Amino acid sequence: MAPAPGGGRRLPLRPAGHRPGSGSRGLVRLDVPALLLLAGRSRAHDTRKVAARAAEWLPRARVTVLPDATHHTLPHRDPAELNSRLTDFLNGR
């Protein structure tokens, strides 16, 4: 494995045991609470497909779509709404 810039070690991009071409078959379902915040106006991802895949692989995920956000504006489009969603999740609400 080649060293990373600055002399550190690069971590593999795929989990151990991943087979090329395995796609989602190489994933493991994670039974942990997760918050998935999606941008309703994203051109980078199909929000419906991502939400459906999350429901399949993250059964305890809470999927939230921020309808006016894009892929790039999600962090700052509506900071109060984003903060509210994050704190509710972290506080178990």
C-alpha cells in the first residue's frame, strides 16, 4: 500500500473481503441507529433510491429529506433545521 501524503498510511477504500464487482452484495446490514440526511434537490444522488437502499441496509436508520437543499448546500441551506434534526437524533427523539 502506498504511503499517503505527509507520510501516513492510506487506508483501503473497500472493506476487507470485498470482491470486485460484488456491489451491494459485499455490504453487511448494520443494526445500529443512523441518521441519513438527504438533499431533496440533489443532482448528485437520487434521493428516493438512496432512501430505499438505506432502509434495506440500515434497518434502524431515520431518513430525513431536506426538500430545498442541494447536495452542496445541505450543510448551510437551513442551519436551524439541520441542527434540530441532528440534536433530535442525538438525544434519542
